[in-house]
Amino acid sequence: MGIMAASRPLSRFWEWGKNIVCVGRNYADHVREMRSAVLSEPVLFLKPSTAYAPEGSPILMPAYTRNLHHELELGVVMGKRCRAVPEAAAMDYVGGYALCLDMTARDVQDECKKKGLPWTLAKSFTASCPVSAFVPKEKIPDPHKLKLWLKVNGELRQEGETASMIFSIPYIISYVSKIITLEEGDIILTGTPKGVGPVKENDEIEAGIHGLVSMRFKVEKPEY
């Protein structure tokens, strides 16, 4: 293990991982609640690495939104470089998992959709990707058998099972890797189940993967 490897533990992927690749429309119940169409291929969008908000830091609500939504997602952390991998080999490239939130400025996204513009302003702002502690691959033998939950101020808002994904994790990894070379420490957010909804300043979000990990975040307005 070289000096670089020692200073870049996968368990702190958010400090050095470069790419955050997100999949939209991967749970049928969420597709229905958004009145979207199920597509034959995953919808992809990116967040910058400055979107990471590890536990202990706040979720920042951009000044330009009046309707910030939580979207609860399983994140797949890559354990090694991965380019155009076949689906059958895709899981060999996984290093572990994290629970993530894809914070979304829904009003801004609706405008982007109307104008046919990218979702960058709605999805990629600073602190738009809160993440839990890292869960090593060994603790999750099958990532399609997890229960995810999210509460706002103690009230249950989202509950979903990864078994309900439209596109499987190996399929997603293979698909993404044919478009974007994935590197160690990169993460793929695999979509949200139904129950997305608004949060406001000073709300507390608590979320977890049943039996494995939980996290909590406060929603704040940035200083600027």
C-alpha cells in the first residue's frame, strides 16, 4: 500500500472521490408519483464532489429555491477503476455502499424540464449530496434486499425496498461504465423510492438502511 492509498481510505470516499453519478427514475412508484414515463434506459446526471455533505455538516438550501425535496438513495461506492465492464463482472468493482440523499430543488427542476434544460441547478448545488458512514461490501451480500427509510422531524416520509429497482445495480454499473470511466472512490446513486417531499430551514432529516446504518442532518440556509 503506497502513501497515496494509505491517505485515501475508501471509508472516507467523500473526501477524495471525484465523481457522483446519479440515476433518475429507477423505482416505478416514484416514476408514477412524478407523473414521468418509465424509460428503457436509466436517466443519468452528475453532481460535483463539492455536493458531498458528510454527517455533522448541514444540508444547504440554495437561495434560489422555494421547494427543496429529499430523495433517499442507496449509493454504490466503486472499489476500483471501471471502464465498459460487462454486467456479469460489475459487482467485482464495488467497494461498498453508503446511504445518500439527492437533495433536489423541485421548483427549479420543473422549470428545467419545461425548457428542456439540464437539471444542474436543481440537483448539483453545494451540499446537495448528504452521505452516511461507509458500509463495506462484506456487510451487504445482496444490495437488492435492503430496506431504506427517511423521517423528517420524526415523521416517516420515505420507505422503500431496493428489490423494487427497475434497473439492477450490476446493470447500472455496466451501463454507466460504458459512458463514464468510473474510478476508485466514485459513487453511483441508484434512484429514489416514492415519498419524496419538501423540507424547510431547521428541519431535521433522519434516514437509514434498516439494520445497517443511519444518519441525521439539519437543513440550513447558507450565509451568502
